[in-house]
Amino acid sequence: MNLSTAPITILHFLPNSNPPYKLIQTHPSFSLLSKCKNMKDLKQVHSHFIKFGLHNTQFALTKLLEFCVTNQNGDLSYALSIFNTTQEPNIVMYNMTIRGYSLSSSPNLAIDFYEKLLFSGNQLNSYTFPFILKCCVKIMDTQMGKMIHGHVFKVGLMNDVYVHASLINMYAQTGEMDDARLVFDKSFQRDAVSFTALINGYALKGCIDDARELFDQMPERDVVSWNAMISGYAQMGRFEEALALFEEMRNVNVTPSVSTLLSVLSACARAGELKLGNWVRSWIDDHGLGSNVRLVNALIDMYAKCGDVKTARMLFEGLEEKDLVSWNVMIGGYTHSGNYKEALAVFHRMQHENIDPNEVTLLSILPACAQLGALDLGKWIHAYIDKHYQHLKNTSLWTSLINMYAKCGAITAAKQVFQGMKTKTLASYNVMISGLAMHGDAYEALELFRKMTEEGMKPDDITFVSVLTACNHAGLVDLGHEYFNSMIQTYKYTPKLQHYGYMIDLLGRAGKFDEAMAMIESMEIKPDGAIWGSLLGSCRIHKNVELGEYAAKNLFELEPENPGAYVLLSNIYAGAGQRDKVALVRTFLNDQGMKKVPGCTSIEIDRVVHEFLVSDIKHPQSNEIYNMLDEVDRLLEMAGHVPDTSEVHYEMDEELKEGKLSQHSEKLAIAFGLISTKPGTTLRIVKNLRVCGNCHEATKLISKIFNREIIARDRNRFHHFKDGSCSCMDYW
């Protein structure tokens, strides 16, 4: 900054004097302040003040303080040095310093300055209180706030609009809603600021209906009050009401602010309101706000959660400068929509661009690791957490780690994380019990449930889903009944469809069809497709044609376009030798154009997830994979394995019927794992469907022939293959 000026007369003032304003306001040195861009410029101006004798004036010192505490490039420590070298700071200087600390990461120091101010002889004014009350909110010190309230009353500023609103806000934000309402009710004049402060308080405490009552009483509503209500509804999960209020706001021609749009986009994302989200995007573009990163991030989040990940990705790529939130919402959007591979790809790109993840990033990417079985990446994230979040209090992250390890087949690691948690929450117990149940460790899961209840933690309905899953996977019918009844009688929970589903599946798989049907008929809620589907699956196991037809009829009514129901019925007919009925079902499927979801199996090698479909030839190493597959089949034949070719014709529910048994997706994934890892390395695969009987038998033998442990997760559970046997004991 160029400080050269024409010759200026040096002014001589007494220390801390206040010469006539007109005498100094035209001094050229003050015009330089408006050109300051950073502290280097300010220090030059400060030197200029000293040179011409202006540094003795409180007016000049106040101007320096103002830059230090309000400019984004200011320096609070420099402001403090100016303040401390002033012999008798005036009220403006005190207010300015308090303001600086109220905006800083050390708001408690503002309280210290306020106490100095009380003994300084300066008269408190209306500019003092809003900032010091804001500090009370930041440090959640209601007692200090009440003392300051007394000072407000003493100096006669109770009717000052901004002081009054600040008091209401202080009480409301610290949770003292009765005191906030008392201040509001005793006021002679209730302006929009006071109304909004109280509305915000009610919304923050979850009393959104009280907030709405106040909102409806407002004589004039400004955009801030509309924001408070819309945001309040959204935070309470009442998204439809939030969006309805926004429509009302539009109808009365109140121009939304950025805060309004952020709340509305969040509500659109949660409610799946893509149409309104598109309108908001158009409004943003029309008003030149398309470069606002916060709004674009909110749009990315909205589009991804509404299922339009293509538009979300386009907006993401269109950002010239992506902040951490941009990466988080894109990763989270892909995870939310089930695009797990894409989520991992964005995360890897984020790493390549040297952007450090935060807790939100990790909470978004861990579920993707869990779903894809990306254990290597999950381990890297665990190491990252240990390095950067040693004293992490966010139990959600540890719970997500437990879930990741469990779903990636590393149940021992999941237990280690769980046992290492200093504070175990209900969610962490639920995830651990569920993980043990998925792996078939039923008795260990039930023992953990017992320990949890003995420690005084009350289970919720999710806990009982995990407990019933454990009983289901182990065929523990009597224990299943016991826990189901305990949920109702001891813990007073009304069973949900999921609880009934596991019980009916447990009874059906045990061949107790009379009990299963009795439970269905006694249900207080209408059975869904999952319940009839599980009963149909049990009928297939036990070759119960008559009940299978009844279950299929009910399932067709609920899900007429679900090919899996028809395929299951076809398999029941096939097992009973009723080939004419098999042909009828297949003809119907073909005429309707229904296609079964193909089997897909993934395996992670060196932090890269590879996916295979039946008879897949798209992989770059297909030749090597099929060569290994031929070798596997040769060794299986030598070991006496004879494929059940009837499954090619009738086992349509697990793979496309034209697929060869030796080319099922899990066989391809295992072959790839064998050529890609060292001998003895554990292979972990994840399949989207239930593993078929042929592959189950083949994998048991492969584990013995190649001396490999193979951990497979299918649609229902985990299978640990080792030394020619499976942890499920052939019960799945």
C-alpha cells in the first residue's frame, strides 16, 4: 500500500485525548484505513498514526481496533496489544474488544474483559450487551447471563430492541425457555427480532408447535422468522410441514435467503421432493447464486438423496473449488443411493488430491466398505482414526467400524473394537449382537444380550431383531419363542413386521408350519411380502406344495411383478416332480418379461473391489481366471464332487438358468482370489443373493484342497469355509 502523501502537519494531542472530530476526520491518514486489506497494511497505517501524532487519540485507536476484530484478515492479539497500551480505554474500545472475543474461539475471555469494564468507570451501553450475551450462549453459562440481565435492568436498557432480543436469545439458546418467555411477555414492545429469538429457542428445544403459535402471532414476519420456522420443522423431521411453509412464504412474496434455501434443500433431500428441489435450483441460477459453494453442496446432497446421482455428480464436477463438504455430500450421496463402488472411487480420488477426511467423511465411506466387503480400505480408515482421533468421543464412528468389520467377515476385529470402547451405547451393542448373529455365533450373541441387560441397558426393537436373527441362523426355535415373548411381555414392545418375519422364518425352516400359520393369523398387522416370501422359501426346503401355493398366492397379490416369487414356486414344483406346472410358471415369466436379478459377487484385492456376474468375461484377467477355474473344477472332480445338474434347470432363484454351475459369480470371484493372493491368504467374498447348494458344497471342498479359509457373505448370513466344512453346518 502506497503511504506517500503531500506534506502533513504533525498534530500534538494529549495522551488518550479526544480532539474535535472535525479536526481529525479529514486527516489523510484515516483515508488509508479504508484501503487496508491485511495486517501488514494496518501496521503501516498505525506507523503513520504515530508519525503524525494521531496515536494519542482514542478515535484513532478505536479505528485500529475495529479493523483487527471485524476484518477477516484482522488479528485479535494485535488488538489486545493496542488496548493494553491505552491508558484509559473508553467504552467503545471495551465494546470493540468484547466483540472481537465473542467472535473468537475463546469467548470466555470476553467475560474477563466485561468484568474489567465494570470496574473501569465507563458507562455500559446498548452496544455492550448483545456481544457479551452471545458469549454466554457460546460457553453455555446461564448464571453469568442472569447476572448480566441484572446489569441490563440496572442501567435501564430493558426496552432497547437489540438488548431485549439478545436476552431472549441467551435464555432460549441455553435451554431456559421459561425465562426467555418471561422476558418476552414482560416487554412493552415486541419486535420481529424478539419474536424470532423466542421462536428459535422453541425450535431448538423441539417445541416446534409452540414456535408456530408465536410465529402466527407475529404482526410482521421477516425472512429470519420464516427461516427459523422452516429450519425448526426440518430439524424435527417434519419435512412436509417445512416445505408447506416454504410454499406459503413464496406465496406472500418473501424473498428467501441463503439460509432459507439451505433448510429447504435439506427438507427436499429427506422427503424425496425432487420437483421442489428443481425449482430451488432454478431460483438459485436465476438469482446468480450458482457459485455459492454451500448452496451447490446442498443441491448435490438433495439430488443424490432423491435418486438423481447423475445430476449430483454433474454439479460436483462443475465446482471450481470443492471444499470438504462437497466431497462428503458426494460420497454420502453415493452411499445413500447404494452406489457403493462409486462412493469408494470418489473417496480414492479425494485421497489422491491430498484432502484429509473428517469424521463425516469416514461415517459416509465406512458403510460402503461394509456393503462391498472392502476390508483393506476399512482397516486403513481404522488406522487413520487411531492416528488422528485418539480421544474421539464420537461413538457413532466406533459403532460404524464394528459394523464394517462384521460385514467384511472380520468378526474378531469387530469384537476387539467393541471391547475397546470406553463407553458402549445401545447402538454399539445392537451392531455387535447383529454381527455375531450374521456370523452364526448365536450363543455368543445371546450372551452379549444377557450382559447388556444385566448392566441396566434397556434393549430396543432393533436389539430384538438381532436376537431373533441369531436364533434363526442357529435354528433355536424354543429360545426364539422365549425372546419374542419377552419383547412383548417384559419390555412392552409391539412386534413389527421384521420381528414376525424372523419368527415365521424360524418356525417354517424348522418345519413347524402349523405354528407359523397360527402366528400369521394372529398378527395385528397385515403380513408383507417378506413374510410370505420366507414361508414360501421354507415350503421349498420341506417340499410342502400345498402351503407353498397358498403362500405364493398371497405373495403374488402383494408383489405381482416380483419374479422371485414365481421362481420359488417353480422350484417347489420341480422338487415335487410336477414338471407341467414348472413349465406353466416359466411360460408366464417369459410372457411377462420378468427377469431375475443376476447373481453378483465382489472381492477386494489390494483395496480395489472387483465384481463378477455369472459367466463374466469382462474382467481384464478373464483368461487367467478361467484357466484357474478349469483347474479348480479338475481338482473338485478328483475330490469326488459331482455337481447337481438339476439346479441348472430348476434352481432359477439363485442364478440365471443359462449359467453354468462352474461359472457362478462366487466361483469366478474365488478363482480370481486364488490367482491374486499368496497361498494361505484368507479370501473374503460378498454375494448379493443366497449362495446356491452347488457352490456351497464346492466351496467347502475348495477350502480344503487349496488350504484356504474362505469367508462368504450372502444375502442371508456369513459362511466361514475351512478344512472342508462350513460354519453354518449346512443350515442356511
